Amino acid sequence: MDSAELDKRHVWHPFTQMREWNAGEPLVIVEAEGAVLRDAQGFEYLDGNSSIWTNLHGHRRAEIDGAIREQLGRVAHTSFLGLTNDVAPQFAFELLRAITRSDTPEGWRVFFSDDGSTAVEAGLKMIHQARQQRGEKERRVFVSLGAGYHGDTVGAMSVGHSTVFHSAYRGLMFGSREVMSPACYRCPFNRAAPERGMDARLSRKCEWECVGAAAKALDDLGDAASAFVMEPRVQGAAGMTMHAHGYLSRIAALCRERGVWLMLDEVMTGFGRTGAMFACQHEGVMPDVLALGKGITGGYLPLAATVASAEIFAAFDGEHSEWRTFFHGHSYSGNQLGCAAALASLRLLGTVHPMAHVRSRGEFLRVLAQKFWEHPNVGDVRCEGMICAIEIVEDFVTRRRFPAENRTGFRVSEAARKHWLITRCVGDVLVLMPPYCVSEEQLAQAVDGLWRALCGVVPAK
Ligand code: PMP
């Protein structure tokens, strides 16, 4: 039996209505090279969303392949409980150098896990336990952004605020305080920058009402606030919504003034995706906890990291008998193959794909994507680094969405496959975020493919 048939009989896919899946013909990817994927029939596609935001340097990148092979020649995995290895500490050091931009990143600690959700989960538990052990037992409440998504484990869901993803599990989740997302396009204070054809007078000068709302939430909570959790600059699963420059640094200042820790989820934005190595570096912000995953191995293997400040780490210091240990861990913590890939990927970010490269490729994509403004149902085209999002709406002026049941974005993404492009929308937000190795010709072809798919599903009257 071929893979497609076996899949339909035995496999359960993530975020997928399996009845619908089983009625269709699955695309079976068998090979890839660079930014291109190849299916079982030999058809090729551009990996337009970097295999769900993970791949950085392209597929079958010689340096990463080689690093994994070399590691495989020695050992694939040994336990990180009671042992260490000769790869994970090297990667921890290099990672901290990249985060702190210092050759002596003293005090910071890297806790390894397997994916973005576990990196977030570990961060939340670390913060909660640190508060307890510092005698700040009242500081229990996490504050997080509207529409936020931080993963699917129960803790990560609890600091998320996405109706679609979380409503079925509400009964399992602990409460967190939601503050408005600073996503400019749907700013309820009508402060969004004017777009094509908009009367500039309609949008008023931004007075950082979103920061005011966050300050009010923190003040209401007072000493109950433990940490502010957010994706910096771009909220991925919320629809690639983008924040104005200055929001993050203002939130960091509010937190600092109030003794609230800042936990940044850079699972999607990390490792250059926004045109800076880490999105927080755009605003010179250093969080207390940083969650990383996805691109950490260049998109090769499941590895994740939670980086903690010296202050948080110090809260766990003590004699064994004091039970201040961080009681959390995973079988594959510090996995050698993953860390070898991660080290190789980090080196490529310093050599083949430095931030100047990501920014210039991203700028090329941004300029190409301006074409989408020609379509009457495109409400917003927003780009940061190598992320380009095109939000389609039923009505441009009021920004009214298409009815969700129309699944407009989904149909456009599906149609794009016939135009050489694989991507996945978030609701009605179309996403182009290919690996950094993508060529200018491939970008032009991808934009053209998405444009044709859009015009096929939503004719430009
Ligand atoms: N945080 C963010 C910002 C994410 O985008 C995601 C995944 N889309 C996660 C956490 C969860 O990561 P994973 O799917 O690897 O568990």
C-alpha cells in the first residue's frame, strides 16, 4: 500500500478535520532541496512557509546535513539527566553569545526541551516556581496579549487567547490576564496608518493606547502580576499581526518599573525571521525568559530552548534538602543530533545568511508584495524581515472579514499549489515566509503564484 493510503487509514494529522482529509488526496512530499519541495509525482513547489516557520537555510543544506552525519558517526542521543554531552553545552554558549551579544554571557542559562510548546511550558513553570521560592507567593498571574498563541500544552494554552485553538480546553486551563494586542491593522482606537486610498484624516495620531491598556492591567494586578508573556513584534498564529516599533520597549519598561518579569516567545520570530537575530533586539530589549524553538535547528530536528536570566536561575539555588530543584525535564533534553544541527545553523546565520542578507531578501519580497494592493479585497500587506502577510477582507474600507465558513484564505492557499507554491494561511491572512536561501526569481514566482491563486478564488472586479 502506498503512503497516501496508509496515511488515510492510520494517521491523525495536527489541526486537521480528518473526515475532510480522508476525502481528499494528500500531497506526499518525498524530497526537497533548497527552498523547493518535491512530491511523489515529481511535482515541485516552493516551500512558501518554511515548513511551518521552521526552515531557515533551505532543505538538504550541506553544512547541516554534514553536522548531523558527523554527530551520527559518534552518538545520536544520550540522556541529559545526570549526564552531559560534548555538543549541548557548546550550543548553549553560542546561543547565549548570540542573544546577549557578548562573548561572556555569564549568568544566563539554557534549559533544553523539544518544541515551542515545551519551551513555553518550561518558562511558565520556571517563573511560577521562582516566584514561590523567592517568597513572592502572591505573584501568580501571567499577563499576555489578545489573540496570543504560545503552543498546545495546557500551560501554553493558558497564556494564549485564541478562541479557535483554545475554546475546547477552557476547562483545563488556568486563568491569565489578557491585554489588548497592539496589532495596528485592527487598532480599535483607529490609529492604524492609512493604507492605499484611505483618507489620512481617518487615522489619528497614535498615542500608545495599547501601552496604556497594558499599564492599567499591570496596575490593577499590582503585586499579583508575575510575568508579561508575549511574542515580540509579530504575533504569528494570531495572523502575522505586527506591532509598531516602540511597543516592546515600552512594555519592557512597564514591567521593569513594577518588578514584573518579561517572558518573550520567539519560537516563530527567533533566528533572524524578522531581520534581526532575535526580534527583541530590534528594540534593544533583553527579556527575563526567552522561549525558542522552530528555527533553532534550521528546521531540521525538534529541539527547543528556554533561556533564563541569572535572577530567575538564582531562585533555584540551594541544598538538595531545600527542594528548590526545577522539577521539569524531557527524555530528549540536550539531544546531540538536534544540538549539532543547531550549532551548524547558528554558524550559517553568521556566514551564509547574516541579517543583512535576510533583510535585503525580505525587502525584495516586500517590494514585490506591494502588487497585492491592486486587489480590492486586500486589506493589508504587512512585512517584517522574511515574513510577508497579506490580509484579505470582504470590505476594504470597514476591514470587515469574509464569513469564516467561506474559508477564503484556505481556498487561496490550496489554489496556490497549482501555481508552484505551498503555503498555509492563518485565517484569511495569506503568508509568504520562505527559507532565507530563496532566490529573487523564486520570490517573484511565489508572489505571482499567490496573486493568481487569489484572483482565481476572489476575482479582482
Ligand atoms: N509559540 C509560537 C509563537 C508559535 O508560533 C508556536 C507554533 N506555531 C508555538 C509557540 C508552539 O510551538 P510547537 O508547535 O513547536 O510546539
